[in-house]
Amino acid sequence: MPIYNFRLIPYLYDAFKPALVSHLIVFDETPMLPLLDKEFFNKNYGYYKLSVGRLLQSAVGIVAVFLLVIIANVVVFLLSKLLKEKTIGIWAEKAMI
């Protein structure tokens, strides 16, 4: 299946509808941008209620989780360098390996 065949995306999305939480789509309506819930890329997206707003929610959620992972890694790195001889510094040093 070619990845550029965008007509199949709603059907693929329908197979994963039970996993909306893992897509980080938490709200039925997009907060602060209600007009995006009425816009769809084409007619097929409308059938599956996959609006531009829901895709935006998913993208924002994925970026937020990515930033949390990066911040957690930076915190552990700083703990391992700044508190080398304390218990938490030793734990952070082991976690870095």
C-alpha cells in the first residue's frame, strides 16, 4: 500500500479507533479552536469524524509527550552531574547507563 494514497487513511484510522487515548485525542471538540472540528480533508474523513481539530490535538499531544521525555532525561542528567555523592545522584548515574 503506497503511503501517499491519502484516501486510505480514514480506513486505517477506523481500525485504530479504540486506541484514541494512545493517539492523545482526549476531547471530542477541539479546545479553543471549535471551527477546526467542522473542517475535514475530504469527504472520507467526515465519515469517520476525523476532523482537522482532532488531528491537531493528536499532533500537540505527541509533541507534548516528546518534550516531557526530553525534560526528564535532562533532569536525570543534571542530577547525575550535580549530586554525584548523594543517594539520588548515585541513582541518576546508574539510570544514565
